[in-house]
Amino acid sequence: MADNSQKSFKNPSRLNGKVDAELARAEEFVAQRLSAITKAKPVTCPEATAVLREHKPRAPRTTVYRLASLFINKMDSERCIVVNLSADGARITMEDVIDLPETVVLRFDQSGIRKNARVVWRQDRDAGLCFIKNGDNDESENED
């Protein structure tokens, strides 16, 4: 009797040839990608680099929760809470969402100390202030 069991399976050498061809294509693709990556020049962003150079470590902040008034102009003021405070600035929370100008005056209710400040960020009712050093014009005593 003839053994026909080998005829029902595909030729193993033929199957290995297909696998070898697929592996060769994959290896070629990986080699091309690696070559492109190694030849690529780094992308630079001058604006981001300038910002990183200007960045200085910020002063340590202390959580204070103090009542204050935020003077928007000579006539209008808004009540706020100073959430945290440092020598360089403060984070405040206002009662309402309002438009703020670029610069404001922060007056602490308890001590009456006023600090000229620049608004550096806003998010809903919260804002970050950076105190402006004006020399003679600034009553920037330490509020701690």
C-alpha cells in the first residue's frame, strides 16, 4: 500500500520560503526606519528654548487663605481669597468670574499691605499673580 499521507500536507520547504521572504521584508523595513531615524536632524523650537532659558525656580509658596481685595482700576475692586503666597506672587480665588486687566493691585485686608501685580494665568475663578517690584512705589512688605 502506498503512503499518501505526505501528499495532503504542503511542502515544508515551500512554506519556509514564504516565511523567509516575509522576514526579509520586515528586516529591510526596520533597517530603512533605523537609517532614517539616525540620519534625522533634531527639531528645535527657538521660542521654547528661550522660555526654558528664562525660567527660574519659583519661590516657595505657603498656603495662607487670607482675605484680600483686588483693585482692577482706581474705582473697582473685587473680593478674593489669597490661597497661597510667596515673595514673588500669589494664587487667588475670586467670588465671581470676572475679566482682569494685565496689572492689578492686591490689598490684604488684615494688614492693609498693597502689592502691585501682573496677572500671569487665569482659570475660572482662580488667578496667578506675579508681584511687580516697583522700588519706592511698592509697599511690598512680607505678608507672612
